[in-house]
Amino acid sequence: MDAAEARVHQARVPPNPTLSLEAENAFGSSPFSGYDKAETTLSFSQDLELWGRRSARVGAARADAATASLRRDQATVEAAARLALVYAEAEAAQRRYDLAEEALAVTIADARAALILVEEGREPMLRGIQGETEAAAARAARDEAGAERDAAFARLTAVAMSITPLTSIETSLIDRTPTSAETPASATPQVRVAEAERAAAESRIAVERVRAAPDVTASVGVRRYEAEDATALTFGLSLPLPLFDRNRGNIEAAQADFRAASARLMSARQDAEADRNAAQARLRASASRVSAADAGVTAGEEAYRLSRIGFEAGRISQLELRSSRAALISARNAAVDARLARVRAEIDLARLQGRAAFGTSQ
């Protein structure tokens, strides 16, 4: 953006004048063998920049600056979306680790209960071995979840450009309800950038058309006549004759660029409408998925509670207890996945609408 603004400033600057010094009829053959009959001219010339040359140049630079400004805004939105996503992934990884620790504690408790039944002779020795195996698998799952959590926080530290490593989440994002705003597809960052690029391409056509006009240069000077010991003023105008080069190639190229920019704008509008509708549909579906996952967790917790009571009472087998425990662990992880999917859907929709997800500042 700074570079674009600098180009606008430079476009306003007029061309430099030209100062020239010429000597004629000097140091030649007789009667011009010396400098006594020389004619010396000191002149000052300036390009007049007629035909709207400077205004066209400034207009093109301003159009490019407007495009750069919109691209900067789009990059800000993209950065906010990436930060929000990495933050949510780190929170989800932390929650999966906590669930893995809970699952390990529950598995160990079930294994101890199974060992008590084995000691009482109500279950075969095989059930105790199976319980210990399940506890070992739960420990491995907990360690794997811990590694994923550490990696997620390392990514969050890098994306947030934090000096100190981030190791915890203070404010939950995956539990927040999306605050989506209805935004016309024509107002999306992609469309605005495409519109600005089209306007910039149109301004370059005007620049190339002005360049087809001749450059008019005015000059004024002083001429010294050594032989007469006199001086006189000189005036002049100069311009090239547009007999061969009328800049037609560059004009046609600029017009082709404009047609291409118009096509990109049309495509961006169509893609924006389709992407926005798809993102809104994913967000609605993710909200339903979260509700279903929460209901599954509630049902799984109740089923496991009843299974544990029945197991301790000897009315159900260890296999049934293991099945209800696995279902509960799966339901809790599914609830985390559903919330993370909802966050991703909200981030995608917010990015398409040119805003920060969940109403956070950019």
C-alpha cells in the first residue's frame, strides 16, 4: 500500500525541464576559425503535458492504489481467518487431550473393577488382562493427544507471532455461537478487488490513448552573437509527427486487459454467490451436527453410568461395559469435532463476507 501511494505522489510530479547550451559557427575554417563569429544559445525547454496527460497518469495511479488498499483489507481478513482457525484447532486439541485423560481415568477405574471381580472369582483372569490392555491403549491415546496439543499450540504461537510460547486457551472459541451477518455477494472482498482491478484496467486505456497524442515541448532561450556583440531571445515549440507510431498496439493491449478484467469480475461475482450459499449451508449443517453430538454425549454418559452400575452389580458383562465406554469416548470426541467444524464454517463464511469471524476484531 505504501508503494502504491508513493506511485500516486510520483504521478503528480511534472517532468523535469531541460537546460541546453549550444554554440554555432565556431572553431571552423575561415572565416569561422575562432570564436569571434560564434552564436551561443542558452535555452530552457519544458514538456507542456497537454491533452490531459498528467490527469490520466494520476488517475491510473489512484486506481492502482485503490486496488492495493482492497488487497490489503483482503489480506487482513485472510490473516484474521487463519488466526481464528489455528486458535480453534489449538483449543480443540486441548479439549481432546483433556478427554483422553478422562478416558484414561475411566478405563483404569473399569480395569480395577474388573480385577476386583476376577479376585472374587466372578470374572475369568482374561478379563483382568483385557482391562490392563485397554488401560495401556488409553495411555497411548492420551500421549498421542498430548503431542497433537503441543503441535497445535506451537502453530498458534507461530501464527500469532507471540514472543512467549502459548500453552493454554483462556477464552473459548469453539463454544461460541456464530454471529453471521447477511452480506450481498457483490460486497465480498474478492468482488471488490475484481471491481477495482477492472477500474484500474479502464484507467490504463485512457493513459495509452493520451500517449498517442504528440508531446508538445515549449522552449525559450537567449542567443549571443559574438560578431555583432549582441543578444536576442529565442522561442520555440516542438512536437513529434504521429506518422508511424500512434500507440495503437498499447491501446489494444490495454483494451484486452480491460476485457479480461471484466471477465474476471463476472466470474468473481458468480463464485462469490455460490461460495456464500455453500458456506451458509455448511454453517447450518454444522449447527445441527453440534446439537446432535451434544445429544449423543448426554445419551452416552447415561448409558455408561447405567452400564457401570450393572457391571458392579454383576448384571452385565465387561464387554458391554467396554462397549458403552467406547461409545461415550467416541461421542465426546465427535462433539469436539462438530464444534470445530462449526467454527470452520463460520470462519469460511466470515472470510467470504469480509469480516472477522464471531465478531472479533481484525
